[in-house]
Amino acid sequence: MPYDKNTFYNIGRENMSEHTIQLNDGRNLGYGTYGDTSGKPVLYFHGTPGCRFDAELFHTLAMNNHIHLISVERPGYGLSDEKCSYTYMDWVKDVRELMKELKMEKVDIIGVSGGAPYALSCAEQLCSKIGRVAIVCGLVPFDSEEARKSIAKEDQMLMDAAQNTPEQVAPVIENIHNNPHRMVEEATSSFTDFDKKIITNEVLEKFPRIIKEATRSSEGMISDYKLFGQPWNINFKDINVPVYFWNGDLDQSISVKVASSFADRFRKVKFNLIEGAGHFGTAVVGPERAILLLANEK
């Protein structure tokens, strides 16, 4: 499917409506809404780091395809309060409460990068309330040596530190918060030719604001990396909803070989390859293709 760069142009924060709800345990859960608020509801689970701003790239596309895109922030990110010893099951409970608050009987989910295990936890535990799940350049369980070797060294170091010495991770995240442009510069150094063509300066300029909002607290990233390195405790064969994968064949963060092998664990699955795309190119193009699929399939 050809990429239409115009899909992502003229996307600004004025298109977002941001909210919080108070959960049963007293925490606030933050989210932003995009697209057609009377359309089909799709929950968007951001990567690591990420926040409610991530999905603003897709506002126009969601609007044109009658998708109500709800970008939910995990604890410790953006407007969402942190929670100690957070688990994937806690996320399932938070999502259940959000759906009840928003009076949503059934939703589809897009999980991008680090949002993947959270999307799959919901697919397993809330199966009657989930229609389809799209996993875009998604993280995989590190339950094999091949999977562990496939992850970027920086992510491996953060996972190990979050498990063993989380106090050493907080200053790293604080530095990211204070210097978001540096993280963007490091990311662009890994762009493939495909990525460079689709991630225009206009899109790239949005990344520092996303990073700064995502890292206003260090607890979101620390919690994510702790969970990533632990067993996910998800029975993938029990997921009875269709799961669609989009992966770039030049992704240096998530090996396409490992991702394809992971996709084979699901009962109802389709694996889609984006040729020439790296991690960031996939994170931009993949949700676009997921939105189009979710909008057009009944």
C-alpha cells in the first residue's frame, strides 16, 4: 500500500481533546481523543516512551474513516498517575474501567512497540469486549535466547537496570526529559531510506514534545522496562480475536524474524511486512494501515 504523506500534514494539538478519569483506586488515567468521536472506537496504546500525543499524527485519517481514536496513557506517563508494582493485569483493569466510563461495549486496539504486551493482555482477558488487535513494530516476549539477542543493546541495558537497579534508570530518563531533541537525533541516525522519505520535518518536529510529555515522570518507562523483562503470563493461544502484525524488514529494534516467529503463536493472525521500513518508519505507517483495516472490516 503506498504511503500518502498528506495523511499526516496539518496535524496539530488543536485536533486533540484530552481528558482524565479517576479510577476506583483513586489514580487518574489520562487519554486524548482524535478522529470522529461518533465513529468506531479504537484504543491506541503508545510505545516506550510515549503519551497521548502519539496518536495525533492519525487524526485526519481517523476522522476521514469514522474512527474514534482514544490514545491512553499508561501509569507514570503524561496525565496518568504512577502505580507501584504495576502489572499487565492492572492495565486490563484500567482499560475495563475506561471503557465503562466511556460507555464502550466493544473496541479494537492498536498497540505500537512497547504497547504490544498491554494490547495482547487486553485481548486475552477482555476477549468479549475486543474486536480485533493490531500490533505495530511490537515488542515480543524475551522468553528465548534469540529474542533477547534481537533487542537493541540500549533497551537490553534499560530492562536489566529496571529489574535490578531502578534508581539508576531515573537519572537517564530525567536526562531524556531535559534533552528530548538529543533522543530524536539519536533516533534519526537509525532511519532507513524508507523512514527518511515518510518522516517529514513536520512530523519529526512533533517528537520532542511527545518525549518531554512522556517523561515528565520516570516511573512510566521504569515500569515498562521492568515488565518487558519478566514473563508476560499471557496465553497467546487463548486469544480468540484476530491479531494483525505490521513489522518493518529493516527494524533494528524488533527483528522481523523474531516477530514473525512470535506471530505464529496466535490462532487467528495475519503478518504484514513493510519493506524497507525501520522501527520508526513502521511506527508511522503501521498505524495508518491498521486504521484503514479496522475501519473497513466488519
